[in-house]
Amino acid sequence: MPILILLLILLAFPIAEIWILVELFDRYGWPVLGYLILVGVLGWRLVREERQQISSKFAQGLSTGLDPSRLLIGSARNIFAGILLMVPGIISDAIAVLLLLPSARPAGNNRFSAEPETDHRHERRGADSCPDIIEGEFRRED
């Protein structure tokens, strides 16, 4: 039964996309074609630029101590949004815009954030703020 529902959703998506495009073309005419071409080019550029930047993002993230899976998930989300923008249709464009919005990315401590997690255990000031610091005196003898 779940397979049947999934199959119906997969069949309904392109039918809805085509129906919406036909209705928009009947109402607005050729500017809809210009919109589809423009959005397709923007999606292609997004995929191309993300593909070029992924290695530098990965190297920079590793040097700053970020979780590599977060970086890969963020890049994968951007590439998927670019692919959805290249697919002609209004529903796929709306889904892509939702993926690209910063508010769609959960804030705080989550697995999709590319921001480093901070450790709030050592925020106290003073000599005992970090267990790796040993206080003492130093005298050099030659």
C-alpha cells in the first residue's frame, strides 16, 4: 500500500507541473518561457559554482574543525536546489527556493548547520577556565 501511494505521488508531480505550466502559458504567454529559461540558467550556475566550491569549503571546514558531514549535506542541498531549478516547473522552483532560504535551515545545534559548535563548559574566566592550562613559574638555567 505505501508503494502505491508513493507511485501516485510520483505520477501526480509531473502532471501537476505540466498542468500549472499550461495554465500559466495560457494566461501570460511567452514571458513564462522566458522565466523557465532564466530559472534554468540560474539553476545550472548554482550547480556549477557549488561543484567548484565544494573542495575549498571542505578543506576550510576541516581546518576550522567543522563536521565534514555538515558541509557535504549543505552542498548537497544546494546542488539539489539547483537541479530542481533546472527542471521546468513552478512546483519544483518553489521547493528549490525553500531549500535555499536561510530560514529553512534549522538554527542552533543541528546536523545541517555549517557553523561550528561552541563548547560552553569553559566560558568561566580565571585560572581554572581550561583544564589544559597549568599555572606555575618558569626559570631558565643554562
